[in-house]
Amino acid sequence: MPAASARPSASHGQSLRDRLPAFPWDKLEPYKKTAAAHPDGIVDLSVGTPVDPVPELVQKALMDAADSPGYPTVWGTLALRDAITGWLERRLGARDVTHHHVLPVVGSKELVAWLPTQLGLGPGDKVAYPRLAYPTYEVGARLARADYEVYDDPRELDPSGLKLLWLNSPSNPTGRVLSKEDLAGIVSWAREHGVLLVSDECYLELGWDADPVSVLHPDVNEGSYDGVVAVHSLSKRSNLAGYRAAFIAGDPTVLGPLLEIRKHGGMMTPAPTQAAAVAALGDDEHVRVQRERYAARREALRGALLGHGFRIEHSEASLYLWATRDESCWDTVSHLAGLGILVAPGDFYGEAGDRFVRVALTATDERVRAAVARL
């Protein structure tokens, strides 16, 4: 009698899907159709994907590295690790950063989604993240079958069973920035309770009414990287979302095992992307130019939204305006869709956002002008 097939059953696939929430952006499709029907076309301020050109020096670095027939390394080239450590010290004020303090990743979303699993978390372990937050923090906990909870101030959490604490400053979606004093207090609390603190700092170079500080700064971590990891991305500051270029930095006792796990998993940043990242991290001018673009769009959209009866909270940094008309977020989405403008409903980021919308600054100058005129 032949052996039973080891092929996964349909019910097995269903159980995997059951561990994940419904993909939120699917709910926005009807409103996208409404907005697209506007005579002058849609102004899409929902997803937050970069629309401006990739800097020429980055494109050139990518093309120069196009003949890359061999496998790249998970840890990255020496040039990439040098570029990351140099940027951390130059831009964030980090000190004594070595190659053992850094690890390239294949875009930051991949890292966020799989970090709890790669850390070996599972049932009975707890992951915590802000009450209003990037949905992938929850997805990562679910994939690992870990427990999860939200917080307003992490220092008010019960630390028992808490293995991973996510910070996000500047925040997606609210643009809120944690002060240096708050960051230092949270780092101290996490260390006291043996909790790994991972700070998502992907919008750190986009501060407007505040100057965001990294957990890697010695004023925050007291000159030690113990129990602290920061996540950084080139997607927004360098328009490289299509390149999948990001990295983590911090405690070598955390990054070392992650490097080994990621070697086994084949999580390698492509060699041309690594070369492009070296160019991007070594040049501050293109970041300044891109900041100026976003600053002008932010000023125009902010004024138009306020004039249209919106109230804007936080939004002191990042690529979004966190706006409300003190009504259901879906009523606001519908209202703006009728004007041909698509925004993200606040409840995508947690129940506490159910009366807000997130308005992205990532549209061309021409489309931003169109939105301003309609508002």
C-alpha cells in the first residue's frame, strides 16, 4: 500500500491564512474607483509610496553593479557595512559602531514581519507595539503565534512574558516624535525588565516641527547598545522603495544570531542594491533636496486641509498628516473620494484611529496642486 502523501492539505493552508488579519487595503478599492472617476483624475494620497526619481548617483551605482553573477552575502559587502556604520555615526550621533553592530535586510517590512519568528518567539511570548501603529507589527506576532498587545506608554505594560517591544518614532501614521527623555526612560525600563527594544526609525530624517532622535544616540542608551536595536530604511529618504534596501543596527548579541538565521533562510539583499545603498548612504545632498520637496507639499496640503475644516494632530515628522473632521474615518474617506482624493482610513492603524485619516505627502507636485485646488 503506498505511503500517504505528505503534501499540505487545503485545511493546512487555511490555518495559515487564519493567523493573519484581512489585508486592509482591499477595503479601500471601492473608494479608489470613486476617486479615479474624477474628471481630472485621482490624487492618491493613501499608500505613501515614493513618486520622485531615484537619485542619479544611486541609479549609476546600481547600473555599475549590474554584472553581479555570484551570490551576494547576507551580511553585505565591506563597503556597505562601512557605509552603514559611517552614516550611523555621522547622522545619528552613534558612537563606537562596528560591523558587528549592523545587518542589512531586504527592506524593512520583511524584517518587521519576520523578526518575532527569527527571534524564536511563540505561544506564551508577548509582543507590544503602539496603540496606533504600522499593521505589520501585529502581523509579525501572529506569524510567530505569539501574543500581542498595544500600549500608550510602554512603561505601563506588564513586563511578564514580554519579549519584544516595538517603538516607532517618528510614528506611522501619526507623525508623533518621542522626546529624548522619553526614549531614555523607555530604554531604561526595557533593560530593567529584560525586554528587547526594537525602534522603527524609518522616518527619522523627515522631522518638520521636531528633531527626531535615535535610540542609538548615547544620550538615550547611556553609551551601550545592550538590548537595543534600531530599524532604518532607504525607501523614503532616498526614494528607494523599489530597491528593498534597509538595515538594522544595535546589540551584536541580537544581530549575530539573526545573521546566522538569515544565512540559512537566504535573506540576501541583491548585490546591485547593496552597491546602490552605499551610494545613497554616502550622499546627504539628495536627502536635503527630497526633504525640501516634501516640506513644500506638506505646507500646501496642511493649509488646504485646515481650510477645508480638518484638524491636524501630531504630524511633526514623517510623510503623513494625521487629520480629522471629527467623524467616522470612512465618512471622511468617502467625502474626499468624491473630490477625487484617496486617503487611508485611520482604523487601518488601530481602533483609536477610527475618526482620523492619514494623508500622505507622496504625490507629485502637480497632483498635490490638484488636491489643494479641490479642497
